[in-house]
Amino acid sequence: MTANAEAPGTEPKISARNVQVYYGDTHAIKDVSVDIEDKTVTAFIGPSGCGKSTFLRCINRMNDTIDVARVEGDIRIDGEDIYDRRVDPVQLRAKVGMVFQKPNPFPKSIYDNVAYGPRIHGLARNKAELDDIVERALRRGAIWDEVKDRLSAPGTGLSGGQQQRLCIARAVATEPEVLLMDEPCSALDPIATAQVEELIDELRQNYSVVIVTHSMQQAARVSQKTAFFHLGHLVEYGETDRIFTAPEDPRTESYITGRIG
Amino acid sequence: MIELLSAANAGVLTLLILALAALAYVLARHRALRAVDGDVRRLHSLPSYYGYAAAMLTAVPALLVLAVWLIVQPWLVQMQVAQTIPAADGARAVETLPALLSDAGIALGGTLEPAIVEAAQQHARLRALGHAGRSLVVLVLAIAGLVAALRMTDPTFRARNTVESGVRALLILAASLAILTTVGIVLSMLFESINFFRAHPWQDFFFGDSWSPNFRGDSDLSILPLLWGTLYISFIALAVAVPIGLYAAIYLSEYANNRVRSIAKPLLEILAGIPTIVYGLFALLTVGPFLVSVFGRGEDGLLGVDWMNGATSVLTAGLVMGIMLIPFVSSLSDDIINAVPQSLRDGSYGLGATHSETIRQVVLPAALPGIVGAILLAASRAIGETMIVVLGAGAIARISANPFEAMTTITTRIVSQLTGDTDFASPETLVAFALGLTLFVLTLALNVLALYIVRRYREQYE
């Protein structure tokens, strides 16, 4: 394991130790240990099927919704074991927001999409507070100016890039501490991608962001730390600049230079 | 020769044509192969396509002409013969015919007028001639088709495309037959309904308040009491079927694991396979007496009330019909709920919503239009249902809000107006067609609305 290139003294936001994931008989994640810092963008890269999305979904226990998935090992957020019996996955997910590969706005109005999380978690005491939360989330999602005049229009009527930013706004509306993004730009055109990447960089001020991406350029552009997954193993983890300029593992180098993947 | 041709009836002709078509297949295939010395790659199409194309050209025009001839000839002959009979004679002959028949037998021939005998002879002559002509034309056409197909068969002939367009024509024919049949049904109902409205005022039919058919004539034939019974029973049925069916669908699609689903779904669908007459028996023999023991019999009853006298009632029929509709609602709703994209559920879980919050606030609203469509389809089935109400609802036409009373529906009245000795010219019988047409319009409107809603919902996710 070449993980754990941790600067001494900073407490990691998320720390995973010896995580194994099985889908039925398939061993999808093999003994992954990693420390993810707060207020940092961490990119997971690797070829398709290498387990990076699976590992991401362990961090908010989304794998619980898949019947055949089984997770072993230890994942802690702020030192608290999230797979402990006493932890309610529902509450965990309010703290660890997630943005998906395909924009998935609910078939509701833009306002109701963003207000969905705050409503189910009772974050607002009255309508004015809810309006406030929605506006703040939409501003943080860098989409407020485009939708402020049509908050009651359906969220599904927006363009792909707008939908994805709406989904990001929806995720930040519940005030999460960690934001997981599973290939958030793979369904977007270059302009929308640039907008979302800019947004990710801003979100770093407040959150620990973990992003899964197929694009090495994107990983290089937005992240400070990069983890390279291959066949279920975490091959290499470290500063993004170093991974892309001086990879230690030959597999990482092969992938980055385009020889495998 | 003429005798031989006129002796061939339509069945024999069809067989002959098919034999010719088979011959055409063999010959054309052989010819195509010979034209290229057995090198299939030099043909435009596979050899069998040449065979099919030739068989098609042989059989289709001949069979079409045969079909048209079968319809047109009797009509033409009739016209021809009818002209030879003087108008007055024709009328009188028909009038006197029953009397002649009652004289029973051979004497009948002697009293016939010469014009009639002549007409009959001419009829027979024309018929024989027509049959001979038919056989001749059809066979010549088949042989001509065979020859033409064989002449066309050369390596550049696009046999495959010809066969493809033939197949398309066949499919179009099948589709239009289905539609034409529907149109035919509607038209026949419409004409009989028009006859009914000639004999009975339409104001009474649509706006009267009493239904009491009376075979001596002068009946009250108003649809309103029947419509009320129909809608009341359907409403109770839906009140039973919609919540139970919907909850079952939610459980099966969202909560049940694969093993439960693989057992429960077929079990639910068995309900849909039970013949409605069996439901009717269930209503009459089990549900009705049970309801009486709960809501009737005064002091002896379970509730000590005396609201219900007989086993047949709106409630009996409504409950049983509701049970019948459960699998209908649940299997349609199940499909619709499953069609809601998983990404929406993931999005909701990702925001920290629980399972039931996700279903209530994301899945069901997304599936709502489809579910409404399913309910409307169920409603149209409830309105058209017959056997359960025949046995379970009773036969008394009345407008009342009491669900423990017997009432009757449009469908049961259609059955009772058309069974037994009926005179097809009396409004009491013809009213069945007007009732049927009204029912048809009602369910058609519901179905169109439901399909429109379901289709709009589908577009949303495609």
C-alpha cells in the first residue's frame, strides 16, 4: 500500500482502513486504506470497473441500498465509525452529500428540488427560512442567476449542465460536511463541465470534496490529492502534482501515459 | 367444360390456386438457380425469395378476385333477376308465400306465376354462368400470374424487396381488419340505436328517472337508474381495489425481496385469471350471505342492525368487483413504479431520505400520472363488468344512496332485455343497443383518457 501520504499533524476528515466490498461473489474492493483531508478536493481515477465508484458509495453507505453488496473494514468520518450499528445511514447521508453521474433532478419544481433535503431533515422553521436556504444553495451551486425568475418551473426542464448544478445545489442545501461526486461531468458538454469544475473549486472552501472521474485532465485541474485505483486495489495515493509528474507505481505511470485503461 | 368449371366451388378453386402457387415457387426457384448456373451470389436475392415472389404473384391476385367475385355475384344476379319480375307481382308473391307454404307441398308449384318460375330459372342459369365465369377468370389469372412471375425471374429481379412489400401489405391488412371490425361493431350498434330512438323518445331515455320495461309496450326506459347503479358499484369497487392494489404494488416493487416477489406476483395474477362468473358465484354464495349476517337479521346479526335484507346488494357486487380489480391495479402500478428511474431513488437516498419518504415524495409523484391511467383503465373495466353484477347486485333499477339495497347496472339490463323470447322490433329489445352504445362511449372515453395520460407519462422518461 502506498496510501497515507499524510502531512503530519492534520486530522483526516475520512479515514478508511482495510475496506473490502463484495457484490455477491465478486470481490470489488480489495483491502483499501486511505485518509481524506478536510477542505480538499480528492480525485479517484482509474480504468472502468476498477472500484472507484464502489468505494465512493461506501463513504455514505449507498451500497446498503444494493441487496447483494457487503462491506467489511473500517471507515471513520471525524473519528466516528460510520458502519457502527448505532449510526443511521439516513442521518449519515444528510452529512455526506452525493452528486451522481447523470443529473437526476426530481420531477418537481426547481424550488422543491432544492428544498427537498431541508424539508425532510427539518432544517427550516418557516417559509422565509426555507426560502433563504434555497437561495443560498442555488447561489452556491452557481445557478441562482439563471433560475431565480422561474423557481416554480420543473427542474427536469433545465439543460443538462443546469440540471447537474441544480443537483449540486440540492446536495449542498442540507449543509453536508463531505460532498461525494460520481463522475459529475460525464454527461455534460465542455462548457457545462467548466462551470461545474469552477464550482467544485469554490466548494472546497467549505467541504471535503471527493470526486470520481474518468478524465485525468479533470483530476489534474480540480484536485489537490489523487488516488489511483486498479482492479479493486488502491495502487497509489498522493499529491495530485506528484501523481501526474512522478508516479511511483509502474501501473499508475502506465495509466497516466495511456498505456492501460 | 362449362359444367366442370361451374361445378368448382370456392373451396376447390382456392386449393387449385394454392397448388398453382406451390408450383410457381418450385419453378421460379429452379429458374433463378439455373439462370446463374447455381452460383447463388450472382442472384439479387436468395433463391427461395424468387420462389416466394412467384407464389405471391400467382396466388394473391387470383384470391383477391375470387373474394370480390364471391361478394359481388349474388348481388348482381339478384339485381338482374329482380328486374324481370313485375313490381306488383314481386310484392304479391311475397305476401302469398306463407299461405302457399301452409298448403304444404306440391300443390305450391302449380299456383306459382309464370313470371316467378321464369325468374327462378333465370336465377339458376345466371348463377351457373357466374360460377363458370368465376372459375375461368380466377384460374386464368392465376396461370397468368405464374407465367408473368416466371418471366420476371432473372438474376436482376429484386425478389427480396417484392416479398418484403408483400409481407408489409399482409400486416397492414391484419391491422385494418381489427380497426374495421371495431367500426363495424359501432355502426351496427348505432343503426339499432337509431331504430330504438325512432320508437322511443330520447328525452325519456337520457333524462327519465324510471326503468320498467313492459313487453306489452308503453315502458319507461330511462338509462339514469341503470347508470347510477353502474357508477355506484364501480365506485365501491374502485374504493376497494385502488388502495389495496396500490399498496400491494408498492410493497412488491419497493420492499419485497426477490423470493417474496417471485411467489406473490404470480399469486396475485392468479386472481386476474379467475373467470368473472366464478367471482359472481363467490358474491352470491359467500360475500352476500356474510354481509347479511353482519348488517342484517336484526338482533341475530353481528351488529344487531337490520339494514340489509337480501344477499344481493350494491355492496356485495362492489366488494367482489373490487377484489377482481386488485391484480389489475397492482400489476399495472407495479410496472409503472418500476419504470421510475433508479437514479431518482438514489438521488433521494443520497440526500438522507428514508425509504418511505423516498416513495412518498419522489417515486409516487413521479409515477402518479401512470397510476391515474391504471385506475382509469380499472374503472372502465368495472363499468363494463357483467357477470358479477348479474349475480351479486340484484335486478331492481332504482336511484338510491343506500349501499345495502339491490340495484342494477347497464350491463345486466342488456343481458335481460336480449334473453328469452324477444321481438326485435320493439323498443324494449332495441333499448339494449342504445344501452350498449352508451356503455361503449363511456368506456371508450375512459380508455382514451387513460392511454393519453399513460403515454404522456412515458414520454417524460424516454
